[in-house]
Amino acid sequence: MHDADVAAAREPAWVVTDSLSQVTDDICRPLGARPTALWWAGLLASTAAMLAGVAAVGYQIATGIGTWGLNRTVGWAFDITNFVFWIGIGHAGTLISAILFLLRQRWRTSVNRAAEAMTLFAVMCAGIFPVIHMGRPWLAFWMIPYPNMRGSLWINFRSPLVWDFFAISTYFTISLVFWYVGLMPDLATVRDRARPGIGRRLATWFSLGWNGSYRTWRHYEIVYLLLAGLATPLVISVHTIVSWDFATAVIPGWHATIFPPYFVAGAIFSGMAMVLTLMIVARTTMRLERYITHRHVDAMSKLVIATSGMVALAYGTEFFMALYSANRYEQFVFMNRALGPFAWAYWTMVASNVLVPQLLWFKAVRRNLGVVFAVSIVVNIGMWFERFTIIVTSLHRDFLPSSWAGYAPTSIEVATLLGSFGLFFTCFLIFCRFIPVIAIAEVKGVIGTPASAAARAPAETGEPMPALAGTEA
């Protein structure tokens, strides 16, 4: 037996339940029940936000990007800020599903399904912004290197817009395949439990004849392992390519080799914060306390602390290198960030991404879901301001003082940002309604019996036992 297998056998069970059938019943229960008033209220609010964004984008396309607050000095602002933000949010899904799977982290089984779905929805939101930033989105197909009749005229492979196109399309495709393959056993479970009708026919079609045989499971596990190995480099490469949008420029504040690891750490940081936000809400509203425990929240909180330290190191390194370089333009940019017109955005970023996450060092804080939820929201606000600070403060003060300009977002830009959040939460609410939020087949591999958990819980975990079925007060 491998050392990892021995360690896994000695590890306390991450999920405690009476039987395997109870896992299926608990996770599939929301799919067969009528939507709650809370779900309808959330869907109504998110749909309204999405429609506001659709109206804003439609007006912007019809009128032009002059509806944004851009000028000749600040050519990138809200649009690219939102693009980088959403790409970062999507990184946690691949981290949890692929990297932690290869590292045999058993706690991932309760959150990987929702994290993967979150990745897909976040990448969908991210893909909107480069397209509408073109000004003529109906010509977006020009970024595809397809055979044409234009002679030597070809796409500019040195353009960051083309890099982003390939990064987004590749990441979305691999994430979608990975998510779907992991979903197949659970779709077969839904198929076997569903009443005759369109829902059962869809589950039957998408489960691709899954029969649960040894041969089927063996092939499934091989494919899943290969996809995890293929998806792992994407965690590093996709946000590295996004960072090159800035690092390959000669603009002070952007032209830095630290950007790839800096952006990757920040992406995982913001993605894990969003996973915490969504899973704490799902845990409470869908009665999944048995499957998303305090130990799961504790593990994710520790990842947030680790990546917060990496981001803080990057902030300090940027200032040190500006000072050490003796480049007055580089030094001016960073002093301008901290003390200039957008100092409020910079210090909001520092407080949210460096100071607030330090609360998670305390076990009592990590056990308080309300505080963890608040910290996760603050982190995502801070990460949005990080992207805004990097982009706008490096542009609004040009080499020539005569070219200096300010920037303020217009209502169209704010509505577009609101619409992207509306799209994200609308997709996530629909996902929660029709697809198992937790991977049933994977959770069954990490459950423990009540007797073994009762023997371990007081001594090893310090966490009170969850109430067993039929014994609730």
C-alpha cells in the first residue's frame, strides 16, 4: 500500500452519514422538490441584473465604446478589469478538481462539482469583455486563423487580444469536458431516480449509457486522471497569458517579470474566496451541513491565507523593485498608486487582500461561518480593486504631463459589470436547481460510519458530531 493510501486510511472521515443511500437521497432531494421562495427571489434578482447588463451592452454596441469613460490616455479600464477578475474567479475550479485530485486531497469531493461549474460560468462572463471591447463584436471571428481569400493578411499573433481568445477558448473547453466527465455517474443516478418525462430523457441521453460496471468505472477513472493531468498546466498557463497582456508592454507598472506568478496566485486567491462564498450559502439554503462541514471550510480558509501571503509578497516586491531599479518613471507610478488620485483604490486593495484575510489565522474565526463568509466577500472586492489599480493607475499618468488624464466609469460600464454578476448567479442558481451540487459518487468514497466518527471526533477533530438522520431534536 502506498504511503498516501495509508495516510488516507488513517485520516478521519470528511463526511459522516448513516448509509450510501442517504448520500444519494440528501444530495438529490433539492432536484425533486419544488423551488423555494428564496431560490425564486435570487433568480429574479440575478435575472434583473443580467437584463440590465444586456441592455447596457446592446446600447454600447449600437452607439460605440464612446459610451464608456475611456479617453486617449486611459484606453483600458472597467472592461479589462472585469475580464481579468472573472478569469481569476474561474481558477479555483481547476485547482480543486485537477491539482487537489492529483494530490489526493479527499476534502475536495464536497466542493469540486460546484467549483467546476463556477469556473465555467466565470469564464463565460470573462469572454464577454474582450469581444465588446473590440467595438465591432460581429467581427470577432477575425481572431480565428481560418483559411481566407485575403492573401498575406493574417491575424496578429503578437496581439494580447488573440492570446486572450486562445486562452479563454482552451480553458473553457477543457473545463467543460472535465466537468461533464465527472458528472456522468451522477447523471446516471438522476436518470434512475427520475420520473418518466423530459427530465429523465435528458439525463438518459447525457449519461451516455452509464451502467456502473467495473469496466465502465475503470475507463472513467483513467479518463478522469488524464483530464486532470491535462487541466493542471492550464491553472498556470491561462492566467500567465493574461498577465502577458500587461507584462509585455513598456508601460511603467506593467513591464515586470513578476506578473505571471503574481497573477496566478491572485487568481487562486480570488477563486477560493468565491468558492467559500457560494458553498457557505449552498450549505445553509440546501441543508448540506452534513457534506460541507466546518473542516471543509477550514481547509479552504487555509488556502486563502496561503495565497493572501503570496499576493502580499508580490505587492511588496513591486515596490522594492521600483526602488531598486532607480527608474524614476517606475518609482513615480508606485508612489502615485499609494498617494495619488486613486490612492483610495490602492489602500482598499491592500486592506482587503492583505489585512482582512489575516483573521483566518485564528481557528475560532475559521469555525465562524458568518465571519468567513464576510471575509470571502471582502477578498473578492479587494481583488477587483487590484485589477483596477494595476490597469488605471499605470495609464492615467503618461510619460508626458500634457497627456495626463483622469478616469471615471459611466453608468453603462457599471451596468455591464452588474450584468456580468447577474449572468454568473443566474447560471449558478439554475445549476443548483437541476444538477447535483455535490459529486455523489466521489463523496461516497470519503464517508465514515457514525461509530468510527464518534470515536475520532472528540479526540482528533474537536468538532461536534452532526445530527444523524432521525435523531434531530
